[in-house]
Amino acid sequence: MLAPQKIHNLLRLSPQARCDYLIRKVTDFQVIWGLFADGWATAGSAQTSAIAIAFWPEAEFAAWCAHGPWHGFEPKPIELGHFLSHWLPGMQRDARLCLVFADADGQGLLLPPESLLQSLTHELDQYQ
């Protein structure tokens, strides 16, 4: 379990720094987290009309954001191999975006699925 101070400190980082943290953590632990209730937690993008699905590096960060429009959602893990082989290609096909490591206000880095896929596979290549 993460200490509240660590959660607070990481959520104060820039969206890009939080994304970099997510890439490292997800590849280390081979799991990425979303929020789930009757479906996955999503947000609209002001820049485009696309829907973004929110992802976090650890369950505690997802739980920290389960309020407001995501009230009642619970952290749910997604195995990294499945995320890379099914989720991201499916999101690309469906014209969805990834909301990477949102903070408590729902602000995070919006990435196309292919960008997140490339970043994760590049990081995984560093381990081999």
C-alpha cells in the first residue's frame, strides 16, 4: 500500500512525468489499472470528440480518483500482455484515447493508443 504522502507527491508531478512513471511501473509489475463499475472509467476530450479511457500505474492512484463522475468505480487490474495485444489495438480501431495517470481532478496526459503501445514496448525492450 502506498503512503498518502507518496500519492500526493506523485499526483503533483506534471502529466508527462506521471506518464513516464506509469510506463516504468507498468512494465516492472506487468499490470495496468483502470476504474470499473458497469464499464470502464472514461472521460471526454476537449481537444477532440474522442472518448478517453483512464489508466493508472497502481491501484491506489485509481482509487484516489474514484469520486465525482467516477464515484462508485473500483480499481481493476489489466494484465500488461493482454493490454498490449488486445486493449490498445481495440482502442485504436474504435478511435479511443488513453487518459494516462489522471490526478484527482481527472487531468492527465491524453495519448493515442499507438503512442502508449510504442512507449510500453520500448520500455519492455530495455528489459531484454
